[in-house]
Amino acid sequence: MNFRMATIEDVKDIVALLADDELGKTRERTSEVVDAEYIQSFKDIEAQAGNQILLAVENETVIGCLQLTFIPTLARGGMKRAQIEGVRVHKEHQKKGVGRALFEEAIRLSKESHCGLVQLTTDKRRSDAHIFYERLGFEVTHEGMKLFL
């Protein structure tokens, strides 16, 4: 397994991973041709400094992904933080260490970028994911809130 940053050619595979779970299948749209909104969003991610999609790849096949964004802040003495979103591992590769390795790489990149903490949000219904994140050392420290527009 190798890690690399996603390119626009990976968008279809990433969207398929995002859609391939109980919650994702209600949120994402997959088809033979990738929707223009996904392509534009990927271009926006690429254009923003410190924003990337990290892939786990095996034999040139995308088997896992997460979005990793470095956020400069004034809070906590100007500490930069890393935000992880959109974590998925292909069903055939779950429980084989892919997720752990993907997170270890994201944390390594965060340290390399001088981030003082790594944060993530996770849907309250993803109890298995909560256990996974806690095993990686993440702690529940805040209550997240969203306003859908």
C-alpha cells in the first residue's frame, strides 16, 4: 500500500468510496460520468493551499481516502490545526489496517506542516468509527454543530 495525493482522475473513485456506505449512499451521486459539481469542488480543493485529499492505493487501485486541510488560526496562540473529513476505506479492505495507516500518514503530514492538533468530525450514527478514532487517540472534547444552508 502506498499513499499519494489525489488528482482529478481519482474523483470518480473517491466519490464511489464516499457513496459506498449507509450514510454516504443517501448523500452522494455516482454515475459513469462524474457530476460537474464534484469536479469543480475538487478543483477548488486543489486551488486552496493546505487542502488535499490523501489516498491509500494498492496495485494502482484507490482503497481509502480522507480530506486533510491545514487551517491557520489565531486561537491557541496562532496554532495551526489539521482537519480530517470524508474518511472512507473500501469495504474489502476494512479491518486490515488501511484506515490506521491512512491516519498515521495524515498525522505525519500534519506534524510536518507544524500543526498543533488534528481534529475531525464524525456523524453520531457512526459508532464503529467513533471506536476506531478513540483507538487512534482522538478524544471527544467538543460538541459539534452544523447549520445546513
